[in-house]
Amino acid sequence: MSKFLINKYQSLEAYVPGEQPKDMEYVKLNTNESPFPPSQGVLDRISSAEVSKLNLYPDPDCKVLRKKIAELYGFESENVFISNGSDEILSFAFMAFCSEEKGAVFPNISYGFYKVYGDLYGVDYTEAPLKEDFTIDVNDYLNINKTVVIANPNAPTGLSLSVDEIEKIVKSNPDNVVLIDEAYVDFGGKSCIELVKKYENLLVVRTYSKSRSMAGARLGYAFGSKSLIDDLNRIKYSTNPYNINRLTLAAGEAAIDDNDYYMNRCKEIVEIREYSKRRLSELGFDYLDSDTNFIFAKSDKIIGEDYYRRLKENGVLVRHFSNPLISGYVRITVGTREQMDKLFEVTEKLLK
Amino acid sequence: MSKFLINKYQSLEAYVPGEQPKDMEYVKLNTNESPFPPSQGVLDRISSAEVSKLNLYPDPDCKVLRKKIAELYGFESENVFISNGSDEILSFAFMAFCSEEKGAVFPNISYGFYKVYGDLYGVDYTEAPLKEDFTIDVNDYLNINKTVVIANPNAPTGLSLSVDEIEKIVKSNPDNVVLIDEAYVDFGGKSCIELVKKYENLLVVRTYSKSRSMAGARLGYAFGSKSLIDDLNRIKYSTNPYNINRLTLAAGEAAIDDNDYYMNRCKEIVEIREYSKRRLSELGFDYLDSDTNFIFAKSDKIIGEDYYRRLKENGVLVRHFSNPLISGYVRITVGTREQMDKLFEVTEKLLK
């Protein structure tokens, strides 16, 4: 830290991304990436001709991509916001809709970045405890008069609220934004985007990083009422108008054209997830009933941190969280069948 | 605007990027892009193999690129920060080093975004007037006890301060950050990056958007003392750790390997700029003595706004600013020789 950093950021604790060690080739099951490459249409679209236009600025309004996403999901372009990964939307939304006066509430076990944004923007936030079974208690979010932020399905638990429960929360907080982070919804969760047409206070955030095999391209999108999207644009055009580069825009457009490819890959992930649950059961693990591309699992035979560490020694990366409420667990990304079999093979060896 | 937007942003005036009309093919001389494509090494690097790895997150630390940039310019990696366009560094720096208590000062005619960042982050800023000849008055920045932000060469004037003048400013403000925005330095300005080794309060910001033909890739970088770079990383890891996508990282690395290509293109731009100045003189224009890839010019025969408008009607885009101090001028990006000849051809016709 320099002596020039202004006071309010001096105690800020930044987000810690999942590790990306380079010391060896790992079976990488720690950051919830898709194990599948982007579709052929994306590969074809990023041609030399496309790359040779990099001297020109991208379209800051992302017109073509917004239209494609809007059409796929039955919205107008004015209801769609595009960002440099969904983290950027979360950052803009915390900035635009939360403050010291207008507080925020989110689960005490969820995506770790919500707390970081809360601290960064000086938001008076509350972390509502999950129930003992790791589900969200809807009552904690009703008539709360704060900005509500919920990942649905939640991470790292993988558990979902129903659309009816989300609607109750949205309806009971008409003077506050309810942000539903649907990063993992394509793996079996139920999306609440249809509620956007009914409630002006609902913002639904999505990402290309998981179900669309594009964590490396950095592309997020959100659905909301025109006025909410206008607010996000005001922040975007006051921080970084050209936030999406040309190649990511092009890839994002091609991926929408190839939507079937991605939805089929999601089905494949779900099948591998269900297979993996069976294998984990056979190995004596407990796990939560995931609607996502990861499984939150623990074993009585090995504590979470040891399991994580010994897997890593054996070339398999999973994610472990030190929060004592969940430190018994590890979060295992669903990879290919071969990757999962490698995990089970190592696990079997470790438990012997 | 929604009713949910917090008070302090309700009167925010966002930045307005240069127009990108799609109604026809224009000779585009309005956003200071390079007219040349990226180097062959960049085209080769963005291969199908590279694109097919987009399912994986990029390296948030940008280790390889930081090392390459550090080596090219004689720094250590710890002195280099990488961002999603240089606008993002500016945004982070205003956030980290300015506040209501710690004010900022920048020229009243400069990159329009400084004012937007000032407003966004609630900074108490001063706009120091340029002298009548549009040069910066160094005295306005000495012992000022505020964060100093200067584009050098300045935009849209194209005029530079000397390294000695920059050093005076840096030396006289030891308790404040001095940010020098060198977006246009590769076209004949004198860089002050060597001073970074001597002064812990100097941050020098650069971009791939102009001299490296990559406005479309969104890539900026900065040099500073380790502690200043650490501060910027603290903000980055609290907003958007994966801010640079894989393809932009790869392109940025390949461009450093091909540095000669870009420096030769810069020489070509400078030659075309000098040719263009002669042609503008012949057409009776006045212009400032640009160190950049644009020329700030005016004519007694046609006012700036009319000239801009009539050029556009004839398929040539330049940029006009409505600020009354400079509304007589237009800013003309230096394009290819053919593009410039088209501009002069249309101008001749208009002045007849």
C-alpha cells in the first residue's frame, strides 16, 4: 500500500480468485469453467479478418449482441445490459443501487464478491444466515427495504430458490432493487427472467463463463426494466464505455447463433454431475443437491482442507473455503467424464 | 433513470464517446485509431487453438504480458499494471488517489473523461486554464497539494510538456500522485517513464489503442512504483479481477514481440502528419504543432462545427468539441495518405 491511497480503501480486503497454479498440468475442477471448448461458430467467427480490424474501437453500445440476446430470451434490446464479465455488472449494481443509507442484504454463504463490493462502495450490508440445511430462508428477504442480492442457484451450495419464492421477495421490496445472479442457472435451475417483464425492480445477471464455455472471453449480461438498464449504462459510460473488446463481442454473437450446441453441452454436464453424485455416494461422501455445474461435497473420513490439499498433490484441483461454516466441504466443478474419473480414482486411493 | 439510483449519481454526466455512425462507409478520422491493422504476429497468435481455450479463465495477474512490457521498457513486472483499456486505469486511479478531501487538478482543455471521473467519485477537482497558445502553464501544478492529472501530449491540442517540466511538477508534489497520461506519446512526444524509477508518486499511463493498432482489443498499461501498482491492484481485485480476456492478453503479448512493426507504423503516421500539415497550410488552415496522431486545426473560412458537419455529409468523419474555447477547431486523426487526400479533396471543394 502507498501513502497516497485514500483512507477508505486502506482496510479493503480484495476478492481472492480461485488459484491457477502453473507448476504442473492439473485436472482443473476448481473455478467452475466448462470443460468444453466454444462452438465451431465461435472459432470460425474469430478469423484473421476479424483480428485485423482490432485497430478500430468496438461498438460501445454492443447493439448487435444486445439484440441477439434480447431475441433469444424474448426481450427488447433496451432490457439488456452487456459487461466485461458478470462481475462488472455486480460492481456497477452495487455502485448504482446500494449506499450507506440504502443498505444491502445477501446470504452469509454465497459468492464471496458480494461482501467485497459492499466494502468497496461503503454499503451498509447484512449477511443473512442460511438455514442449517444450507437453504436460503426467504423470510430474511421479505419487506426488508434494502437492496437484495441472491445467487440462484446459490454458490457454493448449488441449491436453488423457486421462481415463486423469488417473486415473493421481489414483490415485497418494491422500493428496492432485487438482483438475482443466475450465473449457474443453465444447469437445471429455474430462471426468473420472465418476472423482469412484471417488476421494474428486478435485475437478473447472467454470464458466458459457465454454460457458454467462455470464461476466457469475459462476457456477462443482465435483464432488467429499461430504467434499471439506463442506470447501469450511466455508470458504464462514466467508467469505461468501451468495456467489451471486439473479439469478445464477435464471439458472444456467434455463441448465441449456436445456442443449441451450448444447451446440449449443459445437458451433458448435468449427466456427468448425476453420475458423479452416484460415485461420490459410493465413496461415502455427502453432498448438497446441486442445480449447477459443481458439487459441494464432504466426507466423514477426510476433512475438507486435507482432501483439497491431497487432491492437489495428486494433480487434481478443487476449491476449498476456509469459512468455518463450510470448511468441511470442497466445491468440485463438474468436468468431463474422464476428469471426474481421475478425481474418483485419486479419492479412492486417498481414502484407503 | 430509475427511482432506485442512489442520489449522488442522479446528476452524473457520462462521457460521450466519438460517434460511430453505421449509415454509410466513412473515412474515419474522428477517434484517433491507427489506420493500420495489428502485426502479423498478432494475427498468427489469435489462432483457432487459442480461441478454443476460451472456456478457461484468463490469468488475472497477467504475468506474461507484464513481464514482456517490463522488459521492453526496462522495468520490473511489479512496476507494471495492466487494464481493460487505459480508461480503466484512469478510473481506478481517480478512485484510489482522489477524494473530496484530496482534490485533483487537470487542464480545462484535455481528455474529457477526467472531469467525468472527478464527478463520479465525488472528487473536489480544479480545471486549470490553458494559456492563450493552448500550452499548459506548469506553474498551475507546482506545490499544489492535489492529485495531478495531465495528458502528455495533451488532447485535443497535441501539444507536449518537456520531461523537465513534468519532473518539476512531480518533485514539487511529493505527497500526491502525479498521473501522466501518455496515450499519444509514441508519435513524437518525450516519455517521462524514466522518472518512475526516481519518484514514488509518478504514475504513467499508456494504451495499445493508438500506436499499437489495438483500440478494439482494449488494453492499457501503467508504470509506477511498486506501492502505487499495489494500490491499483487492490482496486482491480475488488472490482473485476479477470478484467483482461485471454485473446487480448495473447494479442498484447504478440504485439510486444513485434514492437518494430508498430514503431515503424508510428514513423509512417508522423510522416503523413507532416505532409498533412503542409496541405492544411496550403488550404489556409491554422493548426497546433502536434506531437500526436491527430491535428487540431481551424480555418478562418469555415467555423469548426460547419466544417465537421459538411465533411460528414461528404463521407469524412472528424471530431468537433462544443466547448466554446475550442469550438472553432476540429480534431483530425492522421489516417493513411489516401484517407488524408480524401479529406483534402473534400475540404478544397467545401472552401470553393
